[in-house]
Amino acid sequence: MKVLSIIVTYNGLQWMDRCLGSLRDSLHPTSVVVIDNGSTDGTVEHIRTHFPSVELVVAEKNLGFGQANNVGLRMALERNMDHVFLLNQDSWVQPDTIGRLVEMAAAHTDYGVISPLHLTGKGNALDREFAYYLAPDKCPGILSDLAMRKGQGQIYEVDFVNAAAWLVTRACLLQVGGFDPTFFHYSEDDNYLHRAHFHGFRSGIVTDVYMHHDREDRKSNPYFDQLRVYRVRALRLRYADPGRSFNEAAERRALWWKLLRGLLALRKKEVLIARDHLKLFNEADLAPVLRNRALAQQKGTTFL
């Protein structure tokens, strides 16, 4: 099974040896392409010097995570790859990880996206964010089975797992296509899984292989710390889901009525909330989101 591993880099020099080194040491061979989003810390030069077998694409501007990955996804389809493996720049895998994921994909063809267990960079615990995805309402059975030392080597269906380490099958790529470019950074993986699920693919976690995600010491993230940025992205994500049919015009009308009632009744808080939500709709610019949702509902390779 041919695998193309795709890494998007942006000033990721500190992780390159572990990230790319782990792919070089993979027991299952993989071709590797790096799409660099404008690094200024020597990442590109380091890859050229120390990893000459890695195919390097230097973008003319920062494309964001999703669109940069799309460059590699198109390459995978053009080269008839059986799978792609998306790996974050601050992550690395163990030697048997990719091969095991490929085995599980072959055994469970209804799964389009499969991920290993995500550990911290130190490898001494589950990655904190990843652990949230294992809650009983999100990934039934996995925590109980692991606690009881059952389920080793099984695949568990999960609503969401972040794209720090995804094996995506060719069948999924041919149906779903690439990431939605209306998400520059974050939520593009949520949206991709919404679209995969819409087209009948499942997403899952395999419990006997691991990756490491070195982010436990990260103190802040502007894409989540800035509340307005987060709320705009959340609104776009809600409207981008092809499995749901929200009506922007109806929601706007409801907000205008809420605003009017608040003004007539002199309810200041209600007025401020309605006005804020209306501004949020304007900032979200939902026209391209809705256009891409319609495209995503079609079957066939879609690079939005």
C-alpha cells in the first residue's frame, strides 16, 4: 500500500528531526512531502540539508493548514497513492504506527479517517485535548475497555479526532476531496470529518499504536484565546456542515425581531445581544461557506 505523508510547516525547526526522522524510520515505507508556509527560522534549509529525500514545496505565501495540505492531497491523487498520512510539524510517530493504521484501514473499509492514540511530547500521558475526544458520549466504550485492559488493537469509532495524525484512505479522498479553504487555521479538520460522515465514512482511533504531540507546554493560542475569532469560526463551522440545513436568512430575521422587541420593551441586554449576533453574521461572511457546503454535498472529489 503506497502512502504519502504530508507535513505542513511554519517555523517548525525545533521539531523537524523528530517529525521527519520518525517517518524515515517507519517500518511501513512512506513518501514524504513538506509544504512550507513561509518559515523564517531555517526550517526549509534544514530539510534540504538533512532530509534530501523529502519532497519540499515552498508556498509563496502562508496558505493556512487546510489549503497547504490540499497541495499534498492533490499530489497523492495524481500519483495514485492508496493512503495519505497527515502529520503535524510538532508531532512524530512510532515505527509501527503507519503500518498498523494501513492494516486497520484495509480491514475496516468503512473508515475513511483513522488515527492512533495521541500522547504528549514526553510520552508520559495522553495528549490533554485528545483525551476529551474519548469521553463516553464521543467515543463509546474506549475508556472502559482500556481501563479493563480490553480492546487492545481494536478500532473505535469517534465523532472527532484532530488532524495531527490522520491516515486518510484513497476512497475517502475520492469522495470528499480536500479541506475547505474558508477555514484558514483550525476547524478545517472538524469540517472535513463532517463531510466524510455525510458521505458515509466513519472516523476512528486504533488503540495499539501511538503518536506524540508536543504541545503540553503551549500557554496560549490566539485562534482560541481571541473570543471573537473563535465565535466567527464556530458560526462558519456550523453553517458549513453538509449534514445540517441552517437558514441564514431565517436566523437573521429572528435576530432583527429580537432586536426590535428589545428596543420596544427597553430591554437593553436583549438589544445588545441581538445586535452582537447580527454583527457576528456580517463578520462571518457566510456566502462562500454556503457555496462550499452545497459543493460538499455532491459526490466526487471536491477541492473547494
